[in-house]
Amino acid sequence: MLARGISPGARARRGLLVDVVLAAVIALLALELTAGLGVVAFFGLPLLLLGLLWIALERLVGRVRQRRRAPAR
């Protein structure tokens, strides 16, 4: 329950306090989210690059084998 005789200055300070607390909570959530994404990217990016390299090598080997099997004209 709020007191009825709150001065405008006190009301402004309370509003500022609420804004600062909410900003701190949002900032902490953003830091946690970006830190989690950083960890995922740290492990995921090398795995993605290795997977793409694997696929590229398989396709290259497949093309080389097709050329050897094709009759010369």
C-alpha cells in the first residue's frame, strides 16, 4: 500500500529506482543469453566447418571416381 502524501520528488526517485532495477535485470539477461550463444558458437562453428569440409571431400572423391569410370571418347 502506497502512502498518500508522497512528494513528486520521492515519486520520481522511486520511478528512477524501478527503471534502474529493470535495466539491470534486462542487462543481466542479455549477458547470459549472449554468453550462452558464444559458447554454442565456440563449439558449433568448428563442427560446422568440419562437416562442410567432410561433405566437400566426399563430393570431390565422387566426381574423381566418376571420371575414372566414364569411358574415354
